[in-house]
Amino acid sequence: MALAARVGLEGELSSLRLVLKLLHFARQAQNALFERMQREEGISRGRFVLLVTLRERGELTVNELSARLGVSAASTSVMLRRMSAESSPLIARSVNPGARHSFKIRLTARGEDLVDRLTAEHVKTVGELLSPLGESGQRQLLELLEKLP
């Protein structure tokens, strides 16, 4: 803010302050969500995104999953190997009938239950973080933000 004022952008400070406040809130919300999940479930952000992707898409090959996650197939394979080696795995691997050297990955029933529970907790946490705005304030903020590109 001080830098913006020094370079002659005093008139833009309210816009900058708004964007910084939105970014701060988003970071705060994200950290609250993922820190709790890591602390209580031992699930990292990357692992959660992988699990949610499988919950939304069903069974995927390693290549399909890595493309959706935006990481290499090698990184995805390492994460999947670790997850399937756990005593009570969240995922199951099976040979892809269309390509014998490829695997299909899906959630186990335990994995589905965990994703559903964590998703419900995420929604609740976001609601708590936004509660100072009240229902009408949240609706108004959403209407305003939807006007942005």
C-alpha cells in the first residue's frame, strides 16, 4: 500500500486494498481447511486433490489422473504406490483391460467415505469463516464478485 502511494497510485489504493483483502481471506480459508485435514487425518493437500478427483471422476488411469492433477505421471505413481501400500488403503488399483501395462485407479469405500466427510467439513468451515457477513452479506458479495471477469 505504501509503495502504491509512493509511485503515485493513491487513487487505486482502495482497489488494491480490496484485492489484497480477498487474497488474504482466500489464503486464510485454504490454510484452515488443509491444516485441519493434515492434523486430524494425515491427508496432505495433494493427496486430498487426488482423492477428490477420483470421487468426482470415478475410475481413472494414472495418465488421466496425472493430467487432471497437473503433475507428472511419475509423481502421481509415487503417491498412488504409497497410498495403496497403507494398511487400510483409500484407493484400489486394477489392471486396465484396454492396456495391460496400465492401471485403473478408484477409491475404496473407505476413500469415498473419507472424501465425503472431508468435503462436508470443508463446506462447514467455509460457512463459519463467512458467517460474519450473514446470509444476505454473502449473497451480496457473491453477486458483486460474479460481475468480475
